[in-house]
Amino acid sequence: MFDLGPAATTMSTLVAGVTDDQLDRPTPCTDWTVGDLLAHIHQFASVFTANARKEPLQPPTTLVEDWRTAIPEQLDRLAAVWREPSAWEGRASAGGVDMSAEDNAVVAIEELTVHGWDLARATGQGFHTDGGQLDQVDRFVAMFGSDGDGPFGPRAAVPADADRVQQLIAATGRDPLWQPAAQ
């Protein structure tokens, strides 16, 4: 077991830092705006909360009007439910892939981490995480990546002086140096 709380708290802080004029900005997620990414964050937080409870769910698919409160509240629920031992038992599904509950938690922390980085980059915020969280995302990359490819595309090149976050982002198939186009 590991705690999703720090990653959920970081994501809540990043969500709070988004301004209305940033909702149409591009993100490192091809074809997604910041608004689309926020909708996805709410969606996956809802799904992984339901998965921990072993309950079916129809998650939101578009950005809800009260996203500034709804997303952080859902992230709090996500962190809380994964602190229950029963969340780590049995099986669950992520993206249509059946897996152990523990592997499902690995996918959840990957979503929090990688999309946290995406949101930070798209909105000009800093992104900070710890080694334990990155260790879990490394597990995700090992589970769903293959030789030369990350789970979301070919591994990107990293500069020689890349830090661990940049290396991990590159391993997922994202450009660790991505910047939004000048506004």
C-alpha cells in the first residue's frame, strides 16, 4: 500500500491555480485544452474512487460548472478511500483493462502525477513531487510500456541534465521540455 494523498493534494493545489482565462490553453496532452484536462482529472478521480469501493460509476465526461470545488472534493475522496485496506483487495478496471486493485492504484497515482505535470506546464505553475510517488509511476511505465515505447507513445529524448521528473515524463512518451505556445 502507498498513500495517494500527497499526489491528490498536489493536484488540488494545481487545480486551484488555474484561472478562467487558461481554460482554452493547449496542454502536453495532444488535442486537449486545460478545460479538457480538468474534465479528465475529475473523471479519473471519480473512477478510481469507485474502483476502490468496488462500485460501478458513470463519471462526468465534461467540465462541470463548479469544477473549482467539485474536483478538489473528488480528489479528497480518492485519497481517503485508498487509505482503506479493502481498496487494495480484489480486482478493478482502468481504461477497460482488468487488473489487481494494487495495480489500479498504481494507475491512479500515474494519472495524478503525469496529469499534474501536464496541468502545471500548461498553466505556468511549478510541479513538485517526491521519490516515492515517482517510484510508483516507474512501476506504471514498466507495466504498460515496452522496449523503446512509453505507455502513451515513443519515449521522448531527454537532455543530459534531465532531472528524475523529466526522465519519467519522457518515459511516458511526452516531451519533458514542452511549453505552451506564446500567448
